[in-house]
Amino acid sequence: MASEIETALYTVATPIGNLGDITFRAIDILKNVDVIACEDTRITTRLCEKYDIQTRLVSYHKFSETKRTELFLNYLKEGKSIALVSDAGTPLISDPGEILVKSVEQEGFKVIPVCGASAVITLLQSVQRTGESFKFIGFMPRIKGQIEEVFLKNRTENLVFYESPNRILETLNILMKVRPQATVSIGRELTKKFEQITTAPVAGILRDLTQKGEFVCMVHLEQDLDINTQIIEKAQTLKSLRLCDKDIVNILCAFFEFPKNKIKEILFKL
């Protein structure tokens, strides 16, 4: 039985590789909306053909966001419904859609999420890590100094990021330079035939790296950082937010069981 479709924008998660990784609800929504907005119509067509989805496809990618957003807003004003999909995974997670969602909400229409596959969650459910928390930053910046800064500022976090096959080697070499003892979990071609999930020191990952397919990576937090180093790193982050020294000291005291005067000494040296 088909779902009752509202005049709304549905953000629909699609498979990241294996076409079987899609929910019944997602298929139902895609079959019954008036139009599907997709990054690449050729890729979405393959999914539609597998599940006999005959809804009209309209391309929506980073080069056409502004123009297409106006078109889709007009559809909503006419009482039509739209599904937004990316080529793989969940829309807005390092994929186009931010402009459309913002505009739809500003015009008073609903945005309805239809959950499903995500490369980030797929990796995290496959590897052991210390603690439940993690920090996802999307794709790494492109400038070497900025990549180094990301790795150094997030030593106490399980840092998760995407990387392309043509940049993965450079990124891991930068990690090797600034954090040679780092442990890395890497997922390549997740849910596909040649899926590879590996956890090893960064040197081992670099030695055995295959530069094919899309990558999601996690740099494991460093458990043996002394408390002074942790305080310095957190203080540097808080300073970058332009907080005053008094507020920084109070925040750090709330996080660390450390004398206030000692934190002030550390802060004074930065």
C-alpha cells in the first residue's frame, strides 16, 4: 500500500554500493513523489530500474543548485512533492542539498527525512574504537597546512572523514608526518563486491593502500596524551573561537580535574 505523500521535500537515503541496502519506505516514497531531484540521473536511473520506480528525474548538483532550487520551490507551490537523493548515501552529508533545504524551510514547506545508508555509520559499526563519541568533518581541506592542523587539533577525538582516491595517499602521508603513531581505520568500496575494511597503524595502511574506490577513514584518538597536552589543545581550540581567557579557564576547569592556577599558567604560555 502506497504511503500518503505530502506536499514536502523528502530527503531520501539511497544505497552506498549494494543496491539491496534501501528501505521499503524509501522505495515507496520514490515511487509516489512527483519528481526526484538527483545528482546524476544516470546513477539514479540504475536504482529506479531495479525497483521499478518510474518517477521523473531532474538533475540537481552543486553547479545547478541555485537555478534548480527555484524550479523545485515552484513545484512545491503547485502542491507537488519532491524527493532529494544523492548518488550514494544520505543527502546533505557531504552532498548537495543545503541550499534547497534552507529555501524550502524558509518558504514554509516541510522537509521530511527518510533514513538509510551512510558510509560513516557503516564504517563505525565495523571497527572497534575507544568510547562512543566521534567527530565527522566531511572531506578534508585541500591545503597541506590545513590538513596538518586538523590532525593535530583532533588528537583526542575519533576523527572521521571522507577522502577521494586521488587524494587519499597525500592525506595519509601528511598524517604519517605529524602523527606517526596514529591508528587508522579505513573503509574502501563499502558494501560492494571488493569491500575492504582495515584497522592498522598509519604506516601499515600506507604500505598496503589500494587507491581505487571511495574512502571513509577514522583516525583513532590518542589515549596516552598527558593532561597538559590535552589542556593545551583544547585551549587553542577555544582561543580560535575568540573567547576571553577567563571564559577559557572556566571551561577547561569544568572538563579537567586540574587546579585553576595551573590552567592559567598553561594558558599564559600560549
